[in-house]
Amino acid sequence: MIGTTLQDIRDRLADLASETGEYYLVCARYGDRPVPASGLRFDSRRTARVAARMTEQYRAALRRYDPRLPYHEVVVYQDCPPGETARPRERGHSRCRADHPGTWTLSEPAVPRQTASDRRLVEFCHRVAASVFEALSVRGHERVESAVMDAYLEFAERRSTPDGLCLCLLECMAGEIATGLPPTDQAAVLSEAAARLDSDADARWGSELDPADAALSRLRAVGIVENTRHVGPDDPDATAHRIELADYALSRHADRLPLLPVLVELHRYGREWLPVSAAATGPKREWRIELVPAAEAIATGDREASIAPAVT
């Protein structure tokens, strides 16, 4: 399964990494540190080139399901002494052929040009999807992982363009996890995925904000949602929170609202909540979501708690 493939590649990258290494990987086109190698360093140029190849293998595995995932021209950079400018020392490889991994080259054509905002959204969606695939795999939920891919591929075949496939993947994930796992396992998958996503982040977004507000700010920045509002409980003894979303990018399916990217990001900032209700509040994809701490939902046996709560 894809989660196992992604996890195997990430494990091999971790084995290659060195905390004191002076080589690291950068996208020559955008300056990004490519997932899953962001934050990793390597002790030699040769090792870094191997890591660059693995990085594109990882991204190619995801690209089979969404061709809009950006191609990164991965190059190896070396730390320089103070006063010198870092230069790319060696190209690892950039574009690759997903059909013959043993013969990948630099000749794969680039995807259609995307704006910076498009690229941020697609990249974020795939970071979340990859982290959730890995979380499902390591926690032994192969049946749900298979159901995600079956639902996604069936839906994707009905689309005439690749636009929105990254969102579709998250919608399918949320739906299958919501119906296939109890709240206890849903919360565990969210925590596992958030930990993996956090390891890929260069820095926390809006660290000066309340954690929930910082998570929502990050979601606005990547284009998952246009406007947000977080309302805490009025009663100091209460634990329920309310989040309002406007122009939310994901769509309801089977009367459920898929909130996977929102919840993973909240968990990443330490807000381990589960939604217990979702209500439409306006014509422009506007929603009001009630959330409680996951531990509370599990302890009380709240069956409404879900990654994709029923729309009321």
C-alpha cells in the first residue's frame, strides 16, 4: 500500500541523515526544502544525492494519484563558511519518470504552470495526505487505507481534469476514516499524522498566537479556507470550542463534512480536538463546527465525534 511505500522511503532517509551533516536538499525552482527530506542533513554529497533520489521516489508515489503535485528540481546544497554564499554543489535529480523507477531521469515534462497560491495548497494537501497514509500504515489500518484509495480512484475517474484531485483525496480519506474507525482510533491517527507533519515543517506558523488561532492562520495561508473564527467556551469549566469556516475548500459528502486538514493542523499545534457537529451557516461554503477534546469524547463514548461529522 502507498502508506507502507511512503513510510519505507522516510525510514531509509532517516537512516541516511546525520545531525552534523553539512549537506541538505533544496528545490532549485522554488527554494523550498522538499518533503520528506526537509529538516534532514547528510554527511556527504554522495549520500545527499541518494537522498535526493529517494525524495523524488516519495513524491512520485503521491503523484500517481494527483499529477498536480509540484515537481521539485532537487539540488544538493552545502553549508559554507561565514561570508561565503551557498551554491548548489550537485544536482540530485529533479523530474522523474514514475513508470520506471530504475530509469528515472531529468526529462519528465513539467506540470502546467501554477500560481504560488496554487502550489502552496497542493503541496499542503499532499503533506497532509502523506502523513495520514503513513499513520494508517504504521497503526495497522490497511483495510481503511485500501478503502481510501478505492473511493478516491472511483471518484477521480469521473473527473475530466486533474484540478482539485488533492482536495478529493483528503475528502475520501476523511470519509473512510470517519466510517471505518471508532473515535479512539481516529484520534490516534490524527496525533500520529500531526507528529509526522510537524517534522516536515520549517517553523511553526504564528507562534505568538493562541495555538488554535495559529493553526487556523496557517490554514488560511495555504488556501484551505478563506476566513475563520475561533470561539472558546464562555464557561471556564466548559471544554467545547466553536470554529467557523468560510469558503472552505473541501466539500461535504454523504452529509458529512470532511475536516481532516483542519484537525491535523489543530493537532499539530497541540489542540487534540474532535468535532461533534457541523452546520451550514451560509451559501458560500460557510460552516460552524463544534469540537471537544478527543479524550473527553472517547471517555464519554460520544459516537458523534468524528473526523467528518454529520451535517445538521
